[in-house]
Amino acid sequence: MRRKGGLLEEYLQSLTGRSRPTVETYRRELGQFVRWLGERPGNKRRFRADQLTVTALETYLSHLGTEGHSLSQRSRIKSAVSGFARWLIEEKRLLHRNPARRISLPPPPLLAPRELTLDQRYVLRSLVERADDLRGDALFALGYWVGCRVSDVAWLRFEDVHLGPKVGWIHIGHKGGKERDLDLLNAARKPLYEYLRAGGQDPESPYVFTSQRAERLSEAGIHHWLRALKAGANKKEWDLIHDITYHDLHHDWAHRARQAGWNIEEIAYYLGHVTRKGTPAIQTTARYTQVSRQAVKEKLRLLA
């Protein structure tokens, strides 16, 4: 019997071809999984390779679904566990089968990226205001008013933030090398400026958003913040916003930009939808801004 830290850390050190951010993500996600597994009945908070079964992984992924983790998050975790299991089989001979190969997650629904209703936007903004939390104000503003991805926010560094009392811009693009400079509306600049001025983050960290456990607030930490924010809703508010994710703010920003008169090329640039040649990836952006059935239904009434 081995401690989880021994096998897991040895596996992580073997990932010499992976980037540091990728290894950090694996460390966090696999660490959470083996801790959860160790807490199952009879495991005595210790990890053994033979505990890594189809039932265990399937139950864990189902648990994450009930906790509000998106399908893409669960797919990423399944992939990370698959790599760990393959290493346990090929390098350590401690496992006979890879449980991830026998688990199929449902394909993502082919629906238009989410557009929030006016009531949903109102409730979310009200919850943020009532929480009276400078860090929460800034996190929400970057998703709602700037359309940042959760990875953009989690990896935002001090050196990439340029703010003054009246103007500001940020440099983002952690995902896929889609770096770009974005000017900030006052609704986004002010919360970020006030959060940084208050000094609530770790002064020794290069990242804008930090946590008590690490030098930066992880993507999972941002999702946890939003779940905690929504937990403050009353019954009627909860019914409206319980299933909204941080990425939905990214989607909704694109819809609002389209309604405000932005063209597809402008939205593509702002969201970082570009091809390898640097041209706007119109097909991707069109999916983010495609009309909903309700929108078409409203237009039907305009027909003579």
C-alpha cells in the first residue's frame, strides 16, 4: 500500500513533455480525485491502485456533475485520470485495466451558446452587489463585462493589468496562444481597480487573483466562488440562476455585443476567435452568436 502522494507525485514528475500549467492542473484535479477516492468506505484515506475502478471513476464524474461542473471539465478530468491509469499499468504494473476507456460521457448538446434573460442578468448582478466582496466584484466584472474565459481570469498576471482612475486595459489569452489587449469599460475597470487598490491578494504572487492554498486562484476556485455566490439566492432567484456557469457569462457577453451592433469580425477579435494565420474565426464566433428560437419567435410578430 502506498500513500497517494508517492505514486501521484512520481507520475507528475514523469510528465516532462508537459507545460508547467498543465502539470499544475493535473496535480490539482488528480489530487482531488484520489482524496475523494480515499474517503470512500473501507479505504482509510489511503490510495491503492486497485481502487481505481470503473465504478469509482464513474461515481466521481457523476458527483462532479451534481456539483455543477461542466461537461468539458468532466471530460478533462476523465482524460487526466486515463493518463494516470495508463502510467500505473505500463510503468508500475499496479493496474490491469484503464477504467476511463469504459466510461462514455454524453456528447455536448448542439445548442446555441447560452444567452441569459434580463431577469437572470438582474439576479446575478444583484447577488454580486449584495455580497459586498471586492474580489467577487472583480471576478464577475471580467466575465460579465469583458467576456473573459475562466482560464483568462485564473492566469491573469499583475504585469498584464494596466489601470488608472479613469482608463484601463488588460492583456489576456492564456488559452491556445490567443493573446490580445482589451480595453475595459468602466463597469469592468472600476471593480478591478478597487480590488487591487484594497490589496486583498497575496503580494508575493505574480497573479491578480490568489487563494489561501496557492499562488493563484484556480479555474476550479472560480467555479467554487460562483457556486457560493448563487447559494446566497432566495428561492425565486435560485430557480432562475442555479445552473448558470462562469462560461455562460462569456457566452452572454457575445450575445449582448451582437445586440449592441458589433459585427462578427469585431466579436471574433475580442473573444480571441482567430485562426492560426491570425484571421477572425467567423465560424466559431457565429456559433456563439447564433439566434435562439425565442429570438426568432419574437421576429415572427413583425411580419406583415
